[in-house]
Amino acid sequence: MTPEQKEFIARAAALRGFSVTEFVVASAQQAACEAIKDFELLTLHDDARDVFVNAILNSPLPNEAARAAAKRYKDRMVP
């Protein structure tokens, strides 16, 4: 790590109210979560992808309970 990088990270940590160690750990954890999420989103297996696409393209019509829930929502939320 260059002195400039260290100073830059220390400044960012201070702005967030973290120590450098806390900032680096939090940043690494966030990057890890994003990497895992991206990997999992992009690697649906063929069967899972097919089920998902089929559900979107051939979704059933709403039943009475769904229609009633939509009406309640509209009655409460739409002025």
C-alpha cells in the first residue's frame, strides 16, 4: 500500500467515524456481500431459470383473495 493510499483510506475512515481497521473490515465485508450476491444472481441453474421464466410468462390469474387484497390496498393508499 502506498502512503497516498493509506492516507486516503484513513481520511475516509475518519469521515465515517471509524478506525482504519473498522473501515477496512466493513469495506471488505460489503465487497464480499456484493461479490456473493452478484455471483448468485448470475448463476441460476438452467432448471431454476426455466422455472422462474415460466412463472413470469405464464403466471396464473389472481384469485379472489388476491383481488380482495388489491382492492383493500387501493382503498387505503389511493386518495
